Amino acid sequence: MSFAEVTCWSRFPLCLYDIDDLGAGVVFQAMKVHPQIWLSGLVLENPFHAPAA
């Protein structure tokens, strides 16, 4: 792997929530702050996103 390949990667933070530990209600509320979600290996626009006022 060359330096050029490494610098071209997209980087973004990934917040992980364990639904078994936190419960569905907490995870659903946490999802509202994220414009995109990762579901089953896909990055998707989050239909539940509620932008800050």
C-alpha cells in the first residue's frame, strides 16, 4: 500500500451502541443526533435525524 492510497481514504468517526446493553429506546434517541447510520454494512442517510435547532 502506498502513501497516496492511505491519504485518499475517507475518515469519519463511528459511534457504536450496543442495543442489548442500552435498550432500544436509548439507542433510538442516540440515533437522532447522527445524520448517517451504518446498518448491515451500509452507510445510509438516517431518516430519524433531528438537526439541532
